[in-house]
Amino acid sequence: MNTVVSGIRPTGQLHLGNYFGALRNFVKLQHEARCFFFIADYHALTTHDNPEQLHENVRTVLAEYIAAGMDPQTATIYVQSDVPQVTELSLLLSMHAYVGELERTASFKDKVRKNPSNVNAGLLTYPVLMAADILLHRASHVPVGKDQEQHLELTRVFARRFNNMYGVEYFPESQPYNFGSELVKIPGLDGSGKMGKSENNGIFLADSDAVIRKKVMKAVTDAGPAEPNSPMSEGVANIFTIMNVVSEPSTIEYFKEKHAACEIRYGDLKKQLAEDIIKTVAPIRERIESIRNDDAYLRDVLAEGASRARESASKTVEDVRQIMGIRRF
Ligand code: TRP
């Protein structure tokens, strides 16, 4: 693994599941490879966000990722639209992308079904722009979730096609990078399944102490263990799973013993969990707030990121122009 590229949708609102899951791994990855992390604001436009919303979402996502440990000194963090070379590469790649294969992408078909009145050309060429994001830095690896694997597959198709077409070995076949067993899964507070943004079962990094307490006190448990050493219901087991990442081992041990002895009071368990979550979240929330409100800092970070990304991008675009025959006299 040498070069990693990852695009982040500017939707904001990271939750504990993101923080202890993918984000932890991104933070580690920064030190293991040359990393380009960017906010995919061009991609966001396919759904016609209102302009203020889009701008604020970019700010939020940046503040949240940086507050959670993404380091602009170590990784190259930039906003996609600050590196316009990506649009040229996207245009050049689109000459070898067939409409048929774009129409067959699962995400495109899904969008057409859900939103038949807004089937714009940007939606169709979304995978081409994404391939350009990745090939712009000739990424060896791309950390992606299941829903993005088909897009990455297409990226490899475009890379191979380009290489074959022009008889070069220029673009790598960017491989998916799965965090696999290192990915910690955090359950939701609703008794089953994992924590998600839309499931409404999670704690957001931006939640206040009061909101965290309220959400945790409503977490699903059960009527209490029926007899000593009886197995835990899923809801109660989930509370312990979250405790595993935020609480002291001795605290967890204490409540496990109480459960085994049928003496547990779920109210006390939840109070403890809420305080331990607050210990993790409160400092991150404060960092998010201070970064969000610091335009000068954001400007500096993004200027530096854009300049590093442009250096890598303009080299690629220049090479591709040469290869395709766009040459100066
Ligand atoms: N399509 C990705 C998503 O919806 C975001 C994205 C855009 C991306 N360009 C990328 C991810 C390049 C990885 C690499 O989450």
C-alpha cells in the first residue's frame, strides 16, 4: 500500500460508531501510507443541495474529521473543488466511459428509481468523476464500504481500458482497502443492529451532555436477568459492547458481576455509560466547535491541502494529456 485516496461526502454528523469504527482506522492509515482525504463537494451537487447548506456541510465535515484525529499535517486534506484538475481528468476519462456501463451501475439505477424527476447528467457520470478522484493521485488503495465497491470496480475498468488503449502502464488498478477485522462495530441504543445516522439510534459527536444522558437513559434493556448467570438480552449486551470502548475495565467487570448475580440496576448501568460516553465525546465536541468557528484555521488547512493535492494532480493531468495527444507545439 503506498497511496490512499478517500472521498468523504459532505453530510456531516459523525456518530460514535463512525468514531470507533472507520475513523480510528483512517487516523492510523495516515501514518502508514501517503493519504489524500478530500470532501467530495462536486459529487454532492448531483442532488442539488442549497448553496448555504452545502457550504456549511463542508465546514462541519472538515471540523468533525479534524477534531476526531485526521491530521492535516500528516494527510493531505482538501476540498475536491479546490483541485479543478479533477474535472479535466474526469472529462478525458469520460471519452472512454460507455453510457451503457454507467446506466447499469446500481447507484444510478437506484437514484433513477427514487428520484425520476432529477436524472441529471452529473448523476450518470458520477462514477467517472469518482474514478478521476482516485486516478488523479494514482491511488493503490481506496478504503470503501460495500456500497462503493461497484464504483471502484468501474475505476479499475477505466484504468485498464486507458492503459490498453494507449499501450501504456500508466494507471494502477486501485484496490479496495477493507479494514476487515480491525473495524470495531458499535451497536445502536435501540436494542438491535449497529449504530447509524439514519436509524436514529446513535450518539453524535456534536451531542451535548444533556442530549447524551437523555439518549442513553432511553436505551433498550429488558426486565432484568431471570436467574443468576442467565445470558444477556441483545439490548443489554449492546450496552456492554459500547462500554468496552468508553469505560474502565473495572467498571465493566463490576456491572457484569452485578448482572450475573441478578443484582443489576439498569438505571445505574445507563448512568455510568452516559458519563463514560460524555468523557469521550465532550472534548471532541469542544474541538469541533472551535475548529468550526475558526475560518482562518480552516482557510490555512485547505490552502495547504489544495496546494499539495494540486501538485500531484497537475502532474497526472499533464501526463494524461501527453499520452492522449494533447500536446504543445
Ligand atoms: N462516492 C463516495 C461515497 O458516496 C464518495 C467518494 C467520491 C469517494 N469520490 C471518491 C470515495 C473517491 C472514495 C474515493 O461515499
